[in-house]
Amino acid sequence: MMKKLAGSLTIAILAGVITLGSYKLFIEKEETTHIEAVTPIAAPAFVQASYNPNNAAAEGIDFTVAAEKTLNGVVHVKNMQEYVRPRNMMEAMRGTGERGQGIVGAGSGVIISADGYIVTNNHVIAGATEVEVVLNDNRKFKAEIVGRAEQADIALLKVESDRDFPYITFGDSDAAKVGEWVLAVGNPFNLTSTVTAGIISAKARDINEYDMNNQSFIQTDAAINPGNSGGALVNTKGELIGINTAITSKTGSYVGYAFAVPSNNTRKIVNDLLEYGSVQKGILGVQGGPVTPRLNKEYDLGTTEGFYVAGVELESGAQKAGIQKGDVIKMIDNIKISKFSDLTGYVNTKQPDDIVNVSVLRNNREITLPVKLFKSPTYELSKLGVEVKNATDADLKRFGADQGVVISRLINPDLRRASYQQLVGAIIAEIDQTKVSNVDDVSEVMKTRDPNEPISIVVIINGERNRFIFED
């Protein structure tokens, strides 16, 4: 059974590679550029800009206002990396040769504060040994990488100067409307300070629902091309409502679809990186998917829209608040929920311990439950297709285990069928003949083991110990 399961995992991974192959990263080649040295100075405290939502689509439109307000706040970000160039066959075999540094990629960035904080995409600066930033007035700065959020593809940079920088204020991406006019500002194909216009085509878009990355993009038809990555998506008032991140294209160039990380998610990530050094995820603790005609008919849900709760994580805020399997989540706070990306897109703007009001439909009656988001240390066992977390005393007692970690959720779509749901809540007591008591133990075992070897685990299900071997 496990060998067959592992085979399905391999197929899922390959499918993900093929799908992701159609998404082109915005990186372009160019010649090496001289970098001017800058003396760092103490920066003033970073303060987030306040924003009063405006529905620009209902007003008279003048793109020149937004363009003038944002062009100077978007920068050219250059990814510089060291290289080794072998001069002969012997050096090529030894991996030695002439060392140098060159620009291997470039994109855009958005200045978000007068003291020089810049948001860009993580893939724009991936692998960089040095990052150079060029402003619209041609000033150049060496940038410090403050932090990264790889899963969200967001990175935070910092540049220093004795002068205030022009910056773009954050807008409210939740208030943005489908059909609203927007501008994309960036540096496509090294054409600096380029502005294109379009509308918001959709919100909470997950461009690859099988890649285990819970995305929630703003979709726009404003022309975005390689080099726009990390640039600004702004409304007609000139407020930042998104960071341009991806396109879908077989050619690598714009074909009508582009995607941006919403500004509310970006702002939360920036605050986390500045305060904690990493992203703090508030977790609701539910599993499931969008309501479908089949689900509606099979369970008599009484609705054709919403998020169907197929399972509730143990000891989660959702379980403690009373959310049950079979509930349909219709709204969180004032945000309508139609699919998983609606839910994750909003929850990802919140912190652990924040309380959100979740409206669920249960037995054709709508009730609202306050849920406290939680933070749980977890570890993804990607080879098994599961995520684990620390077990509580109640978990261990329920399964008759002395130690172990709990399977908190299934991260492989091939496992998200009813026959595998019994795995959620089960205890993993051993990995490769090594007892594990918490996620730190699991991490240590996975770091030291040979990834090419089959993995052996002991799972306690319904009080019985079962040993499984997973092979590639």
C-alpha cells in the first residue's frame, strides 16, 4: 500500500514541475554595473502608512495622478552573484578558475518608507551575494537583505541615505474591487520606469492549487513582463494594492494574465520580518475545499458557495470554538468566503492569537463563532505527504502512546480523499527506528538521514502500531 502511495507522490511532484514550468520568473541578463559605496547611517523608525479605502472605479479616472505619485517609488533591483570562470579543462574539472561578479538577474522593487525599506519578490534576489538598487533618478545603492518570506515570494530590503526616499503608501487590498482600474509600475525588459494600465480581473486567485502553496493573488490584465517582478500594482489614487509577482505564459511574455501578492498580505509580512525576523502565521485549523454541486447534493448543504469543512485540526482554535466537520464557512469577519484561497488570503493577514469571527452554515442555519488563531510548531514530511505537530497529553492518551508527534494535515492532494483522512490525528512514534517526541526530533532525524534511502515510520492508528516503508 505504501509503495503505491509513494508512487502517487512522485506523480504529483512531477505534475507540479510541469505545471510550474509555465510560470516564468521575471529575471533578465545584463552587463556588470559598477556599484557605488554608501556609508550606512541610523534610520528613523519604520511607521506603516494609514489608508482610507476609496472605490476608484466609481470616480473619474486620470492615470497621470497615480503615475506621478508612484514612478519615483519604484526601483530597479539587480541580483549580483559571484561566479567562477574556468580558463582551461583542468580548472573546469577542479571547479576552479577566474573569480568575478556579475548581474545574473533583475527585477523591480517598491520603496515603502522614507527611510529606505523596499519590498520586492524573493525570486528576484534569490542566490544574490550582493543586491544593487537603482532609483528613478539614477542614484544607486547597495541594499541589505532584511528578511525573506519564501513561500509568499516576498523579500524586504533596506538602503541608507542622508535624504528621505520617495515612497508609496499601502492601500487596502481587501477593499479593491474586481473591475477597478489599476496601474502596474516596474522595469520590464530593462525599460525603466514603465507604467501599464488594466483592471482587476479577479481576486483570491490560486494559480496552482496542487503545489501545496496556499496562494491568494490579485489577478490583473495590466501588461506585466519579465522585469516587472517585485514592482507595484497601484490603484488610481496611487496607493499600493499589490506586488507584481507572476504571469502565466507559454512564451515567457505577457498574454493577458498577471498576478500580484495583495498589499494587506505584504504589509503583514513586512511587519513580521521587522519585528520577529520571520513570518508569524495565524492558523484557523480547518481542512476542506470549496462547495461543489456534488457536495451540496450529497450532504444537503443548502448552499452552492462557501468552504466545506472536511476536517478540524486537533487542539486548534477552530476546534475550541466549536467549528465541526460538515460546516460550511460563508464569511470571516466581513470577507465573503467562496473557496480556500479566499480563506487563506484573509487569514494570512492576521497574527497568532488574533480573534476572527467565522460565520458557518450548519443544518441550514447560519451561526457566527469567534475563533482565536493559533501558532503551532509544525514540520512537513514531504516524502510522506503529511505535516506533523507536537502531540498533547490528550493525543498520547487517546492513542495509547508514550511519545510521538501528531499528523495534523495532509499536504499531498493525492491523499486528500476519504480513505486517507483517518491518518489525520494519528501518532508517528518512530522514524527510521528512532523515537520522536516533538517536531524538533523529527527535524533532526530528517536532517541526518540519507534522503535517497527508503524511510521507515511507526504510526499508531486506533491504538495499533503499524510500520510502513516509503520508497521513491
